[in-house]
Amino acid sequence: MATSRNQLLCKGTSSLLKQVHLDQRCTHSIASRYKHTSSSSGNHVQEDAASQSDIITPSSIRSRLDLTGSSGSAGFPLLSAPTHYTQLFRNSASLPSVLFRRSIITNHNFNTNKIVSKLEKNGFQRGQAEGIMRGIKALIGQHTSRIRKSMLTTADLGNESYLFKAALTELRTELQILRKNDAAALAIRTEIISREIDSLNQKLREDIANVKNDIAIDMNSRKSDVREEQKALEIRIQSMSNHYMAQLGDMRTKMEAAKWETTRKGMVAIFISATFVLLASRLLMSREVDKMPVDYIDPYVNHSNASNNTDGMVPDSFVVSHRS
């Protein structure tokens, strides 16, 4: 019977410790979520480190509720006397006295009657259940007070929100002023740039017009130079053509003169040759007549008409000379 009650007590204590550990984790998560991030965070960390030794952990409660200890004659000292459990918790050397101080908080973080009833159903006595409930309440109150210390109050939150809104309004005003100043400066700079662009465009147009005029003048001068060169070249070609034509005419004249001279000389030579031939033939004929006899009758001569006329191929001079 004592063993079954011991087992039930161990099971109830383990479930209670698990619930306490879960509540502690929840309180730590809430504290880390809503922790204030002001300049006093370093002081809060130091206070947490200083009060770490006073925190009731499940391991400390388990060490206080060690049911396997050898104190007592029966081996289960917690169940030997009704007041032993509360005396153990009230011992100043076992747990801090903060567990049993009367809490000034009027509201409860959980249903104390329900916890005590469950503990009594699991085999705990009334004093033991109330002691465990007070320990859980003190643990939750301690963590809640730590969370409240690290969190902002409503007044502080209102002040901080007011300061934030004022700073935000001031920042908005400054941003609007800076935006207006930047817009004005940008407009002035844009106007200056537009004027510079207009002046540059005007200067560019003037430069382009000057370049066009210079190019036109250069083109006209070049065209006039080319025309003059063409005219000079044409004049030179014409003069060379005239010179060559004159030389060609002279050569033709000389050729014609040489041709007429050659023709004249040829005709003179032919005439002289014909004269020499005729004279030679007559000389030969006269020599042949001299060699002929006196009574020789020329068969080609008509003797009947010899006194009046000469006929045939013998000339009259020959006949006359023959008659004589």
C-alpha cells in the first residue's frame, strides 16, 4: 500500500514538475518576446543574473522532494507525519523564504483549487497540495514580476509612443522641408542646365553655319581653281594641237614639194633620156646610110613618087640625102 502511494506520489510530482517546467518556458518566451529594448537592458540582464540563484527550478523541487532518501524509520519520511512536507518546505535551508511570503497580487494566474484538488486525488494530503500550489504560485509570480520589470508600463508605453509620434512628426516635417529644398535646388539646377543647353545649342548652330560657309567658300575656290586648271590644260592642249598641226602642214608641204621636185626631176631625166635615145638612133641610122652602096634601092621607098613625096617608114631627110 505504501509502495503504491509512493508510486502515485512520484507520478503526480513528475507531472507537476513537467507543468511547472512548461510554465517556466512559457514565461521565458513571453519575457523574451516582450522584453524592453531600451538602454536599461544591461541593468536588467545584471538583475536577472543576480536573481538566478533565487529562481525555483524543477530540479530544485525534485531535490527537495527526493522520495528515495533514508531519513525516517520507514523509508518514506514525507508520508510518516502530516506536517513533515510543510516543515520541509518551510525550512529556510531548503527553499527561499520568498515561496511562503504572502503575495500582494490579488489575481491568480491559474485555478488554485483545481490544482489542489488534482493533487489530493493523486494521493497528496491537503497540506502537501497547498504547499506545492503555493510553490507553483510563487514561481509563476516571480517570473511574472521579472517579466513586468523587463516590460513597459502603460504610462511608459504612452510616453514612448508620444515621443515616437513627435519624433516621427518632426522627421516627417524635416523630410518635407528637405524634399522641398531639394526640389527647389533641383529646379534651379534644371533651369541652369536648360540655359546652358540652349546656349550650347545656339553656339553649335553658329559653329555649324560657320563651318558650312567655310566649306562653301572652299568648294567654290576649289571649283574655280579646277576650272582654271581645266582651261589652262585645254589651252595647252589646243596650243600643242595647233603646233602639231602646223608641223604636220609643214611636213605635208615639204612632202608635196619633194614630190613635185622628184616628179620634175624624173620628167627632166626622162626627157633627157628620150633625147639621148633619139639622137643616138639618128646617129646610128646616118652611119648605116653612109655604109650602103650607091645603086642600092631601098625596098621601102616608092621610086615613082620619090621625087615628090616620101612614103613608107623612111624619113624625108634620109631620102633627100640618098638622092643627093
